[in-house]
Amino acid sequence: MKNREHKAKGVESRKLALEVLLRTNEEKSYVQSVLSASLKESKMSSRDKAFVTYLVQGVLRNLSVLDKTIKMHSHRPLEKMTSVLLNVLRLGTYQLLFMEEMPASAVLSTSTSVARMCGHSGLSSFTQAVLRNILRNVAKLRDEHGIKGDAADTTFISKDPEALSDHYSMPLWIVQRWIDAYGLEITISLLAYSQSSPKQCLRVNENAVEVKAVLTILEQAGLVVEASNVVPSCVRILSKGKFKGPLEKLPGFAEGLFSIQDEASQLVSYAVGAKAGDLVIDLCAAPGGKTLHMSEMMQNKGKILAVDKSEQRLSVLKTNRQRLSITNVEVIEGDGRVLKLDTKADKVLVDAPCSGTGVLNRRSDLRYHRREEDIKSLSELQLELLNNAASLVKPGGILVYSTCSVEKEENEQIIDKFLANNSQFEFESLTDIVQAFKSAPFDLDSNSGKIQLLPTMQGFSGFFLARLKHKA
């Protein structure tokens, strides 16, 4: 019976989505690492793998709405449900609420099959009963939550932090921090952005091909794309069209014509401004996107020392280094807080570990892993990295600090503390970066050496950049 159910259309993908959610919870792991490992082992089609990713990310972005709905339609309290049952119900409820084009009969059938396969017949009947209750009220529920298509209402406005936390499935401490730092209006925009589907972007290897050529290749593959009007090397994917596989399967990827990298992240390499012949140190290099971008900008000349503590993450850098035919990157497994070298570098990048609050739409489960006390421990780590980086920069050289955070304690306050204790450094203007935003609203002093990118202003991921110069 179970073998026949497993082979039934749609059951295998939903079962794998359930397993990913369960493993993420049980192992206290980040969903992206669990997803990557699970999909790599699976023999499902690329289309089904994409569906698994869609389901998992959708559930994690909307946990509050889903749990609230389940609670209203179940006589059993959520805390009395097994993890298997609760996550089967979350997956089924997500499909009923957010995937209007999905036949309700298919949702009920596959959900009960997965519950039976992963639990027992009692779980199956209970799952069907709860989902049928939800189905009876599905139109009203969609209306109450402002759900249109696959998105929840991102125009919800309230002055109550708890109401915002509940509606946007965001921990209350994050909501309150953002209100204190940015005010209510920007906070609501940040919350809405955190619920949005992340934009997909590519970085063109301009040593191998022109941006126009990559646009043509992708359009011929059925994608709708455009060149970024801000970042020269960036191609934005507006729609994958009929292409259903992972971006790594796109024509040109294996040949090293482009890499997958967020648009805001690509700006960091331009801030470093590495040139052919430079000695560059990337102190927190893995998984290597910025390292390899800088190498491309250096035309594979000069040298980059890519430093990181994680051997596993460095292996990703090594794989892509080979794919892009890059030869000027030396990988060093080590702690950026204590690394010492005999020679000083022209450019040093500290793309520091951070809370990731600027990319919560891309890393949907990060909000459930972070705690407010993490901000303090991360800021201490960031300052240690910066202080050691200062010893690696030659006089007249450049030190760039970046995070994908919107927390002031990890950004402006870190730079202020660093400059207070390192008088040999001063801000270096980022006017060249600012001028690239000719078509985007950008409110900052063009001579400032720091930028806080906010999705509410630029439509980019939340990113912080500071460029400092060692006084000659």
C-alpha cells in the first residue's frame, strides 16, 4: 500500500518537503543546507525539486498564518501534535491558502497519503478532517489574510508590534528592534520585503563573455531577463518561463560564463576595487562569490588569499574556482581574527558573519534561528575581524567591511568603534558606488564612506558597506 502511495503523483515531492522541515527542526539546521543535501540525493525531476523548494520556503515564510489557521480548525492544540502531524498540516494548509490553482482534492489526497506513510492511519484521518475544515472556509481565510496568489498581504499596517509579528511571521524582538531603529513605516516595508520571493540574479564573467551575449543565451533558453541598471556585471532574472530546473543547469553556467550571486552582494567587489596585480585578502571568503568576482575584476592577475574557517564551505569556492578557470586565488583554511602575514595587502575585505536580517526573504528560516543576544556576540566577532584586518592592510591600502544586516549594532556602530581605536584609518568616499544608483532613490551623503542599503529604498537586499583607507 505504502509503495503504491509513494509512487502516486505528487506524493514523493510532498514527502520530501516534510522530511526537510522535520530534519531542519530536529537537527536545528539551516533549511538551505538540509534542502541542498536532500535534493542532491533525490532522483526526482528538476521540476519536482523546484516544487519541494517552493513548498518548504513558503511554509517557513508564513508559519504564523499557517499555525493560526490550523489552531482555529483543529480540536487538538498545536503543542499536543507530533512534529510529523503539525508539519503535514502546515504543508497542506499552505497549499490550500496560497496555491489557489492547486486542486483541493489533490492537496487532501497527497497530504493524507504522506501522513499515513510517515505516521499511521490515525494521523491520516485527522489530517483529512482538519484540512477539510480549512477548505470549507478557505475563501474567507484568504480574504482575512489578504492572500493573493502565492503571497500573503504585504500591505498590512498596524501600530501594534505583536500584530505585525503575527501577520508577517516575524519574531517580536526583530519587529521591535526595527521600529526603534527605523520607525514604523520603514519597519512595515522591511517586514513586507522579508515575506517576498527573492529576486534571482546572475554575475556575468566579463573575462569570458559580454553581458549582452549572456542575455541572448538566456532568452533563447526561454527566460525573461534584463541587465541591471546599477551593477555592471549583473543580470536580473524576471521570469524563468518554461525553464524549471535549477539555475546551475542553465546553458553557459558549466562553461563558466556566469555565476549565481545576489545583486547587492556584487556591489561589495566594486567597493573593494581590486585591480590586476593587486594583493587582496578576503578574510571571510567562503563560499566564495565575492572572492571569485574580485578575481574576475583583476582579470586573473595578481593574487587573492581566500581565508575561512569552514573547510566544507571552502570546497564550494574551490569547485567554482575550477569552473571559472581562475588561477590567482589561494585558499587558506584559518581564523580571520588571528591570521598574520609577512606582507601587507593592497585591499582587504571583511564580509563578516552577521545576523542576516537584510536577507530574510532569501533565508526564510533564519528568523527562527536567531536570538536577540546573537547581535551582541556577532558584533564582538565582527570587531575582532576588523581589528585584525587592519594589521593586514599596507599604508595607502583599502579596507572594506560589509554585512547583509540592517542592524546598526553590526554596521555603523562597529565602524565607529573601529575608527575610535584605529586612528590610522579614515573613510574613503563611496561616490563611485553611489553614482551607480542613478535610477534608484538614494538618500545619503555622496562623500560618505558607508552605505546602508535598505530594501525599502532601493529594492535591493539589506546590505551595509564601509570603505576605509589606511593613511599613507
